[in-house]
Amino acid sequence: MDNASVIKVFSLSGLNYTMEYRVTLFCFTLLYYLIIWMVNVALIVTIIVDRSLHEPMYIFLCNLCISGLYGTAGFYPKFLMDLLSPLHVISYGGCLLQSFVIHSFSGSELSILALMAYDRYIAICRPLVYHSVMTKQAISLLVFFSWLLPLSCMFMNTMSIIQYKLCGSYIQKLYCSNWSIGKLACSTSIANIIIAYFNIVFYFCHFVFIVWTYMILIRTCLISKVNRGKFMQTCVPHLISLISFTFAVLLDLMYTQFGSRDIDQSLLNFISIESLLLPSIMNPLIYGLKLTKVRNRILGFIRDKR
């Protein structure tokens, strides 16, 4: 019998705290998760209900919030259960599912940020053709592929991981990831390596595209006061979201590549889950506060309730 058929359960690491500390952490984590849901759902509902917000930028923003809820759903429920459990384990199938959800969330997040950068590029640099380019059909296709491509890429990656013969069951992380499962493999194949590097290159191209659009946007805004105002109003929140997401991904990559037992466990835990902590709550808060139409609609809804 091979190793892959023997291992049915993985052990997770990083929660070697006292029960009193874990109960306190559970309460704060649950509160934080509820706030994530509250602010994201508030923004999603606001955009859906208000027909004046049915514009490309707000539609992409709505999908960014949905992506945040999707990604955090792959981590927080399991993490909350582990905080109150003496055993921190996850089934083989559950581990693959969690890894798929978290990685496809990262992919969809970057894809949607790329769409938002493209939308701002057309709106500011080519305003005369904006409405002919960003039609309802075009927006529907862009949103569809911003979800389909990440899900397809990560599905291929997950299918390649299933082929692994595993020589261990201890994952040195709070949650499952492709890299952590791959480290347990007895051996790997060329196909696995090709798929992994294809995904890396594919999403690196997304990042390069975003940087390219912002180089053009900044150059355009430097020579136009009107465009500068548009940039400050709509591009700055997007830029903050991009920097937050990039910083989170880089931290996770550093943890994956250089994680050390010499570093404090709490710091390692924060680094490993930062991509699931900040972007999902920063995106709705930043856009909700910065975009005037969204902010006014939310404040108006609150006043009407009173």
C-alpha cells in the first residue's frame, strides 16, 4: 500500500497555547470575522440595491468583496473550531478543499484588482471610448473570467497534488496550502512543477499589467488637474488595496520559503494568515469611506433607518 492511501488526516501546527489564551483569541477572532462579514455584506447590498452604482467600477468592487468573503470562509470557521479543540487536525479531503479555496481566493483577488486597474485606465486615459469599451456584455465577460480562470488554475493545481505520494502528515502552518502539502510529498513530477510555475507566471503577468497601467495613469494625471482629481478619488483606494494584498502575499511567501522555528510562533502565525486578515476588511472600509457615492448611500441608509 502506498503512502498516499495511508494518510487520511493531517495535523496542523501553530496553536500551542494555553486554553485560556485560546478562548480569548477565539472571542476576538469571532468578533473580527463577524465584522468582516458585516462590512463586506453592507457594501455588496448597497451596490446591488442602488441602481446608480451599477457601473463597472462598483460592479468590480462588489466582486472584490464577494471574493473576500469566499476566501475567509475557507479559513476562519476551521480556525475557530481549532481554537476550542485539543486536537488540531483536518481530513485529507478537507485539507485539499481548504487549500483550493484559499489559493483560488488569492487568484480571484488579483484578477479583480487587474480589472479595476484596466477600468481606471480606460476611464482616465481614454474617456471618449469608455462607454463603448466597458459595455454590459464586456463587464459580464470580464467578471466571469476573473472567477473562472483562478478556479480553473487552482483546480488543475489541486488535481496535480492528489497524485502525490505523501511521506508525512504534519503541516507546519495554521491551515493547508499547496506548498505545505507539497513539502510532504515523497517525490514530485515534472507535470506538478509545470502547473505550479504556470500559475506563478500567469499571476505575475497580472501584477505586471497592473503596474503598467498605473505607470500610464500617473503620467497622464501629472499633466491634467481634472485627471489628477479622478485619480485621487478612485485610484488611491485601489492602490491601497493592491499594496495591502501584495504585502500580504509577500509575507506569506517569505513564511513559506524562510519560516524558522527561531521566530516567535505568534509572529509566524500572523505572517502566515496576514493575507486573510487585512485585505478582506480593508477593501470595503477603504472604498466605503473614500468613494463619495458609496459613502453617501450608506450614510443615507443609516439615516433612513433612524
